[in-house]
Amino acid sequence: MADQPTTSEVDANDFADMLATTRDFIRNSVVPREQEIVDTDAIPEDIRRALADMGLFGYAIPQRWGGLGLDLAQDVELTMEFGYTSLAIRSLFGTSNGIAGQVLVNYGTDEQKAEWLGRIASGEVIASFALTEDGAGSNPAGLSTQAVRDGDDWVIDGTKRFITNAPSAGLFVLFARTRPADASGPGIAVFLVPADAPGVTVGPKDKKMGQEGAWTAEVSLQGVRVPDSALVGGDVDAGYRAAMTSLARGRVHIGALAVGAAQRVLDESVAYAAVTTQGGQPIGEFQLVQAMLAEMQTGVMAGRALARDAAQQWVTETDRRIAPSVTKLYCTEMAGKVADLGVQVHGGTGYMRGVAVERIYRDIRLLRLYEGTSEIQKLIIGGGLVRRAIKAANGR
């Protein structure tokens, strides 16, 4: 059923050029406009168009469906560049390439892919991953949104929360319960719900601690009717597998994003320490400041190596469960510590709005929450290790 290639559809030389172009665009065209994004709570339209022209709305979608066909190892390299600036940039197309788009790539029917993936890859349609509810976030088993079959259609009722890109979405990749969990599965299916379907209501944009320009909102569904062809994969039991696979892949991606943000904090802090004086002496010459910079550098380098290793394990199908959770857990926690140290290096200046490390400090706090909290990652890692050991002990 999977359509995602295990190896990239872009060779190393072409990807190197793509990566260099992306880095140049981020650092020279986006970084100088970060405050504009904060002040307007929006991505400027010219930046959005440029991102689409670069193919970034479909970089992880296979070429046969209009994308670039990058594998996760290449995704990680790009994502570390995205993390270097406002996280709203990555949010604009990250879901279409990642947790939402990969559900279609790996579980959709050929007809569903033909209808949606080309439009998603071009940026014409923003795909939104509608899983989270009041009682179902990191653990989808608590899902309460209901889908009831009615003739050849399905009728969906429920409410989703904190849905990324909901205010601008053209398509909701939406998870709903079709039956109570039983021995055959959790009873969760995934549906393709157009944002303009009757009965779909998107609430006002959430007011968040950070990540200005990255829009989230509540999505209400009241008697939303979709045809049977909207059932992803044509299988009511595909939804839970789709959610788990997409989330696991996304955890490597989020880990890389955290590394990029931590690198930016480190660069800002080193530059600040080199030119800011105390008593006529650059603060970077103080040993305790150097110690903080050393901790930051160590965390960034370890996180980068871990994200790259986990991505390679995903591509080779060596480990698609424990390694993604290890990556997300370590890299997002590391980025939080690096951001805190960055503010400390900047002193009072680091607490002021308009200073990069202050914004990043707020932005990256969310990374430890979505796509599975740090606590959930610990359960996945620990439980996976124990199950692996039991399996080995039983000779299976």
C-alpha cells in the first residue's frame, strides 16, 4: 500500500543545490522579516509564493504525485534549516509534507492520491491533520469523534482542538471512531474531509504563547456527510495505523526542527557574547559564559547526529518506533535547555520582545507537546525496549 520510496527520488548533487538554496532563502529572505511575521501573525504572501516556487509544499511527496520525492534523511537536513527561523514557516507546509500528507501517500487509494496530492504539493491546498481532541491527544485511543455509516455515506460528528493550519486548510485528514475498540482493532478510521463541506466549522485562531504566524484553531463537525470514497484506503481499520506511522515519522522531523532552532540560539548567543562588554571586557571571555556556550554546542551537535541517525534508520526500515521517539524526546528537551541558556547569556536583553532568543524561547516550548509529549515518548521508548527483550527471551 505504501507509495513512499525507501530511497530518495532526488540525487545527492541536486539535493545539495536544493539545500543550499533553502539555506540562503531562510537566512537572507526570511530571518530579516521575522519581526514582521510576529507583528502581523502571518506569513507574508511573497514569502509563501517563493516557498511554493521552490517546491517546498511537496518536498516529501513522491514525484509521480507532483512532489520532489525526498526521503526522511533529506527531510531532516531541510528541516534543520527551517528551524533556524520562525517556526511558522515550517508549519505552513510541514503538515502537508508530514503527518497529513504521509497518511495519503502511504494509505490513500490511487484515486485519493490523484485527487489531492498534486494540489497539496503545489501549495494550492493546505492539508491539516485533525486528530487531537479534548480527551485524545498523544494517545489517539481516547478518540470520541464519531463516524456513522448512512447508506453509501458517512456522517461525522465531533470536535477537534489545536488543529494546525485549520484556518487556512483546504482538506482535513480527519480521524473518527467507527466502532468501539475490539479484538480486531481500535475502531478508528481516517477520512478526507474538504474544509468547505457543509457542517464543518473552524473556530477563531488560537491565541498561543508563541509561534506567531502558525495558525491553530478548533474544528467542529456537525452532521458532516462524506462519501465512502473519502475513507482513506477504503478500510475502516487503516486509520489507527496511519496515525501511528505518520506520527512516528513526524517525530524525527520535529527533532530536526528543534536542532535547527537550537543552532540559531547558539549562533545568536556566541555573536552576542563576542561583542557585548561588561567592565570593558567581552562577556564571552568570562569562563561561566563559555561554559554555557559549551553546553549549548554539545547539545546541538548531539541532537544533529541523533536526528540524522534516526532518519537513516527510518529510510532503511531498521527502526521506525524507538528511534523516532528517542529523537523527539532528546532534541526537543535539548532545544528547551539551549533556549534557556541563550536567554541567560543575553541577560536582561534576552527577556525583551524583539530579541531573537526571547521569541525562540517561547516558540520551541510547543515542540515538547505536539506529536506526542515528552512523557509519551518515554513510554514508547521504555515499553518498546521491554517488549523487544521479552521477544528475544522467548526466541521470537
